[in-house]
Amino acid sequence: MMKNVLEVNNLTKKFGNFTAVNNISFTVKEGELLGFLGPNGAGKTTTIQMLLSVLAPTSGEILYFCKNLKQHREEILEQVNFSTTYINLPWNLTIKENLTFMSYLYTIKNRKKKVDEIIEVFKLSKLANHQMHQLSAGQITRVNLAKAFLNNPKVLLLDEPTASLDPDIAAYIRSLIMEKNKQEGLSVILTSHNMAEVEEVCDRVMFINKGKIIADDAPENLSKSIEICHIELLVRKESEKLVVFCKKMKLKYSQKAKNITVIDVKEKEIPEFLRGVMDAGIQYDEISIEKPTLEDYFLQVSNEALDADDKPSDSHASGSFPHEKTERLVKD
């Protein structure tokens, strides 16, 4: 049985009367890839900052390798690292200077060799002597990721690890993370707005909303909890009939392209829907049915959060999450 490398017990963080993280508990096993998701403002960043000992919890405890983070901070952080697109390394230093400087935060044998190796792994050799301000957003993301692997961490926290990356580099980074996971038993907590990426990489997904964990399961199980499928119909002649039919049946639909309509239908009602289309005299030339994905689950959680925020409440008085609009997130 795999042991826990991280154990979070009754973790809470309050800012005055506002509770950002509300009594959450979870574990991460050795070699586990955990997706940590939720709408904007749900408590993800606050939780990660506490896991990195940047913020002190109001209450609760964090254990890495069965040791309390508060009491063994230096020892634990030697084996933990993180990457985020929201923190910049010194702007006037080169990539190599930055990585060399950051390497002194850790006990690393043959420091120069390790820095050179990381530069090569992240395909930064041609840019090694470029200053950070000369780099593109995607190149900066790669440097931040390179920094996160300097100390061969046992636990890695990744915030939007492939943001701004070209598709080929993003695919390479995902394969690198999974390779390190398989070969070295690396445990990863990953946040991302790219639901397809999370489904590809993560063994398990945990959703947080309004400071509370509301779901914790395999990505495919969360997807299955959504009833709605997306039916894509290509109707070359009299496509307006399909729109009229959808309005009559009160079905949600959208125009993907000219003559292509996407309709949301409950999976068990698909046969009835298709019979209705035929009875209405609508002839479709092509059809595709997309089953629910993790993105559908994410959007449902986000929409439920919006609906709750639009209702009058005394959330500020009670210390729960205040009103905040959540943007619809799409695949990168």
C-alpha cells in the first residue's frame, strides 16, 4: 500500500470575518497525480500558499512525510517545490543565473552540473544567457518549471504548468511530468484551466468551492455524474427548422459553425430527441455525440456557484464566501 506524502487535517484560513478555506481535509499518496480545481476565488491559491508555508493556517495541520510542516519546515521544503505563472524571477538576471541562484535554496550535489542538466531537459540551452525580460510568456513558464525540478522534489505543486506554452511544448511538459511520476514516484498537485490536460495527467481530481471540498474522485467518475451529452448535427438544408425545434422543446443549443448546431440533451433522452428531429422533417447530414467531460463537470460547478451568489444571503455576516462572478473557462 502506498504511503501518504501529504496529509491535510481540518485546514482553515480566515481573513477577518471572511473564511477563505473552511475546514478541509485530504491526503496525497506517494506517486499520485492530483488535480486541484475550482471556480475563481474558490480557495485554491490560499490552500497552496498554506501547503508551501507562505501563509500560516488559522487552524488545522499540514503533514508532509508524517512530519508537521510548522515544526519541520526547513527539512520538508527541501523535498518540495512549486511552479506558478504568477511569480516572476529577477528580471535582469539570465536564465542560467536565476537557476543557479535558486539552486542555493536546496542541498544539491554538483550544482553546476544540475543546473546545466535542467536547462537541457527544459530545452532552454539556446536561451540560457538571455535575461528574463527578453523572454516570451511561454519561455518564462518553462524557466519557472525548470526551477521547480532543481531539487528533485518528492512533492511538486504546479499552478497552470502549461499556461502560454505552444501545443508541442505543452505536450512535452505533460509527458515529462508523467515520466518523473512513473520513474521516481513524484507526487504532484496540479491546478489548471485546461480540463483536457487534467483528464490526461491526473489520477484523481479534487474540487473546491467557497473554501470547501465538494468532490474528490477519478476524472472519469466526475464526468459520468453529468447527465447532459452534446449532440452535434450538420443540417445543410433548412437548418432553421432545427433551431425552431430546439426552442419548442426548450433545449439549450448553440451554433458551432454555418449549418452546424450543438444541442445539449440528457443521455437517456437521446433516442427520443432523434425521433423528434425526424418527425419534424429535419434531415441531418452528419451527427456526432460527445459524452460529458471533466470540463462539463467544472462548468456545472461554476454555474452553481454563480446561481448561489446571485441569491440574496447573509454570507458576509456568517463568514462564508462573498459574492463573486466566475468566468466560464474553456479548453486552452
